[in-house]
Amino acid sequence: MPSWTTDPSDDCFVELPHTAVELPLDYFDETSYQREFTYQKRLNWSEEFEGKEVGLVFDGSMANTRVFLDGVQIGGHKDGYTPFEIRLTPHLKPTGNLITVCVDGAENPEIPPFGGQIDYLTYAGIYREVWLKVTDRVSIKNVKIETKGVLETNKSVRLNCFLSNPDDLALNGTLKAEIFDANSDSVAAQVIEIADSESAIEFPELANIQLWALDRPYLYEVRLSLRSDQGIDQIRQKFGFRTAEFTADGFRLNGEKLKLIGLNRHQSFPYSGYAQGPASQERDADILKYELACNIVRTSHYPQSNAFLDRCDEIGLLVLEEIPGWQHIGGDAWKEESVQNVRRMIERDWNHPSIILWGVRINESDDDDAFYLRTNTLAHQLDPTRQTSGIRKHAGSSLLEDVYTMNDFVLGEFELPHENRPRSPLRSPSEVTGLPQKTPYLVTEYNGHMFPTKVTDQEQRQIEHVTRHLEVLNAAHGDDNIAGCIGWCMFDYNTHKDFGSGDRICHHGVLTIFREPKFAAYAYASQGSPENRVVLQPVTYWARGERNIGGTLPLMILSNCDFIRLNFPNGASFDLLPDHQTFAHLPHPPFMLRQDDLSGSEVGQWGMLWTDIKIVGYVDNNPIVTRRLLANPIATRLEVKSDRPTLSQARNEVRISVKALDQAGNLLPYIDLPITIEVDGPATLIGPDTTALRGGATAFWIRSKRESGDVVVRVRSTRFATGEARVSVSNS
Ligand code: GAL
């Protein structure tokens, strides 16, 4: 059963993933989903259930889920972020079974992350998939794949296999394990006799094994087959060979030093909350890796979907995953639940090569040594191959974990322009830890609420936003004792009234809530190699009167080109080199054009004729990118673009972006234009069909129905010809 459906002709028919209350974009009442919701499905008896184990597997349901069969509670799960299975076997009747699922969106103080205030929303609903699982009486429950000797010529693998045997049946049989490479060619195979629910299979001395690396994330697959007198089963599990180690002098992947640069990600979307499927999750990973040139993401502040983590494995994006929580630690029952969350997170995710660090503290909570000794010890017991961390905001915290991870907001304490700031933008690790010895150290947040910046904010503020991100990146690159830095945050997100700008949005992202870039996005993007993506982004709208007093100087251009040529219509041109002096440690410092560079020139002076500028970026002396900024931008066209041309049939989403552009294709940042959206074909629109551009752009998601065909999306406005995007929904 791929998903949870009732009769589609029923008024109350819903499909998964599902959000119990679709919220407006902003200024909503977040208590509207903080109550109980009920889902029901009739499960008819099927012959295939005879003599089998039948269960319902929930990938994620928010929160405190209770499951009833014909009115009798048969199971439940409090945590909203981890999967759980409800055993149906002893309860199923041949006459038909009514399954009722109650999810309680209330912020129950007995359950992490609740009990205090939290700066994000926990949207109620069965927001991930639910699966009907039918197996023999004994089946394979899980496998933990541990690699050893990864940097040696011959490597080894140990599989720890766990069977599910709910009735504790006596068991005789075999387990076959076979490892396949990325071409599905067999690498090694073994068969062992089993009589127990736990067994280990060792593969020593594997030759010609490829490493999992960021530029080549090579994945292997284990296929495990059970043959026993109590049943047969098979599972497949991907894994990779890599080492990941934090030491006092930084981080190493496969023995090579790597500065970790990344952003924090919430798993939320506008309108639908948490309820978006695999394609939307995967796309966020792709944005981080390919558009923002990040090499790490923190799943703030909870375990995120399998689809997101699988994609991180596939594309080579490292992950810091942490247990649910935000500043508050509850009572004993709460803590017990939190310890169980460590177990659930690690047992779900221990085979992802992308995960390099477990976060086993409640984000930014006070020290509680007894509690955190438990979470840390459990993490090490379950997974001796990975280091642990716990994210703090205070200095001098007791270090129980392997890596001191710190949210360092010190830069926000200074209003002065960055040339005059009295201190470095990051604290030194020793200043924070207060320890006599050096320790592994990673910065897990900075900026965020210290400098919220809306996409519609004035250019000067945007430049400062960019600068603050660059400053921290520069400082992290410049200190060998800092393994890296993970900024707050990837995109703006909906939140409680106690945070954000009153509109229920924290405008902390380098992207908008719709995943459209602010200028700060290019602070990250421009640090990537031009071989992957050439970036040339002037941090300006190129208008005479946008800044205080007027003009566009100093002009900052974010780029990974070697040098940049500015051409003015009067024939004047200026060549610029990256500003290595101010940002000595950045791989690609910004380019700065200052008033002094232009002495005697009319450029930027108030009252003079305002003119165009052409900016050309050069790599290896070749002009490879050109931007023309216009003195007289005129609203010219509405660009409507789908993130991908195709969608697979089953409830998959794709983002469609809408941008108002001038004659040269530049964004028109202040066109507050209403638009209406029309979707024709086998897909539905998520969110309202009438909305407005913000900062010259917006985006929305469409979700495919269970039919194939062509989808045409039309966006109408009063200013432009109708914009159109096409997506074909296939059967694959
Ligand atoms: C941190 C917190 C984040 C977010 C951020 C805003 O203290 O961990 O969840 O609230 O502040 O800057």
C-alpha cells in the first residue's frame, strides 16, 4: 500500500503526506493546528495476511499519535520526527477493520521539543508516508553496516543484522549477504547459519573498493536475504566507504582536510508545513550543494526525512543530524523520551555515509550532565563509528561529547561597519570552551536573529547581510582550530508569535521561504569552484537613489571569477581583483569598487546622468559571464520556470518560480505585482491561486495527481503577457 487513502469519492478523502491545517503564508494563528485530528481507513482482510505478520509503518506523524483498531487502542508514538510501526497481526479480523489514527497537534509539555517556546512550527498531521508491511512471521528488521580499514588498500565491512521475531519463535535458517557496487555488479557474498535474532556477518579484505567522496559519492548496496523455517525476507540498504574525523585541528574526510561550510535547514514549506514529499526534500539538498556550494547541512532541530538524507548520500552533502528540541529540557518522562529519540534517530540513520556527526543535546539548552551523559553514552554504544556533538549557545559548557559545537552570535553584538568592528566575527574555540587543551570545534549557527534581512530590505542592509556572512566564512576559513561553520539559515521559515517579525516569519534565510535567493545566497554560491557554477552577482539594484544619500558605491560583486571588468557607456572601464586584503582566507573574496577607485569620475554622483554598466567576469583570461545592469529598467517579461521538466506520478511536487524581469533579464525588486495561477492537467496547486511577487519574485509548488499527462501552469498579471511553464507527469 503506497499510501494512506480512503474512498476518493468521500468528502473527507485525504492523501499523504498531509498537513492537518493549511496555514496562510503569514499573520496566521498558529494555535489553529494545536489540537487533535483524526484519520480513518478501513482495511479489508486480504488472503495475503493469512499466517503473516502485518504492520503499519509510519514514517512520521506530528505528534503524539495514537492508533486504534475498531475503537481499541493498539499502539502509539509520541515523537513527531521518527518512524514507528504498529503491529496489526493479533488484532486483524476477517470482517474488515477500521483503523483510526489520532494525532495531537497540541504542544504537549511531556514531549520534546515542547514545554517552552520554540522558534519554528510543528505542523500537525500524518506528514510523511504510511506503509502496510506484510512479512513472514520472522523477517529482517534492520541492518547496521560498519566499514573498517577504509583508508587501507583492502577494506572490511561488518553487518550487524537484526531480525524481527515478535512471537519469539525458535528459528533455524540462513542469512545471505551480498554487496553490490554502483553498477549492480556483485562484490562479495556470504551465507551464515542463524538461530538468533541478532547476528554479524564480516567481509574482510575487500579489494578495489571506491571511496564515498564529495565530488564522487560512490554508493554500494547490501542485499540481505533471510531463509528460515519461520519465513523468508529480503532488504536492500545503501552505504559508502568513508572516514570522517573531527580533531582539534579541524575536520578530515577520507584523511583529507576539509573546511565545513554549510547552512541550517528546517523541513518546512509555505502553506503545506511539513507535508511535502520526496522530490521537494531532495530539491532542498540539491539547492544546498549545487546552488549554494555548501558541503554540510545541519538538520535543525530534529531528524528529517529519509528522502532528504538519501539525496545527501547520492550527491555528496555532509550532514549533522540532531534530536528534537529547542532550549528547553523537561521532566523525567520528557528526558526519557529524548533518550529514546537518540536511539530512534541513530537506528534509522546509521547507514548514511553523509551523516558525520550526531547532535545529542537539546539545541541551546543548559548543561545537564546526568541527562547528556545518557544521550552521549547511548549514541556511542549504538554507533561507535561516529563522533557526537551537542549544540550550545553558552561558553564554558561541560564537554561530554567528542566535538564542541557552538552557536556563535558574537558578530551580532556590533552595529559598527565591519572595518571598525572591535573584534573578530567568531570567538576563538579556547575563548568558548574555556578548556586548557584544544578540542574539536565546529560553529553551528551565526547571524540569524542578530541580523534579520527581508528580501525587500534596502540594498544597504542587504550588503551588510552579505558582509556578515562573508566575515564569518572568512574567519572560519582562517582558523585551523575551527572545523567549519554552519550559518543560520538556509531559508526564511514560519514561526510562533514569540519570534520573527510578527508576521510569523523569521526572515533569517539566505533564501526566501519560497527558496528564492537573497543577495546573501551568493556569499555562499560564490565560494564554489567556477568549474561547477560560474557566479557573478553584483550586490546592487543599480539605481541612483536606492541607498541613503544615493549612488551605488562601494559596489560589491560576489563572484568566483579571477577578475572582473566593469564597462561604462562612456568607454571607461575598470578591472577589479578579488579583495584578498579584507577577506584574506576566503576561496573567492568579493570584488569591491570604491569611490577612490573612481576619482574624477561621474559614476555614482547624485545629480549626474545615470548610466548602464556592463560587468564581465574572466576565468583563465577568458570572458565567461556578462551581466548588464540598466539605468532605465522597464518591466519587460514575467519568467515562469519549473525546477524540473518532469514529475513521477505518485504525489510528487515541483517548484515553479515566477520573476518579473527587465529588458536585460534583471530582477525588478520593487514590483509588488498580484498574480493568479492556473494549473491545467494532472497536478494541483499547493497554496492560494492569487498571490503577489515579493522582491520581484515568488514561487509555488504543484503536486502531481496519480495520472500521467502534461501539466501547463499559467501565471497571469496585469503588467505582463501570461507566463507559462510545462511539466510532464510520467508513470515511472
Ligand atoms: C538560535 C536557534 C535557532 C534560531 C536562531 C535564530 O538561537 O538555535 O533555532 O532560533 O537562533 O537566529
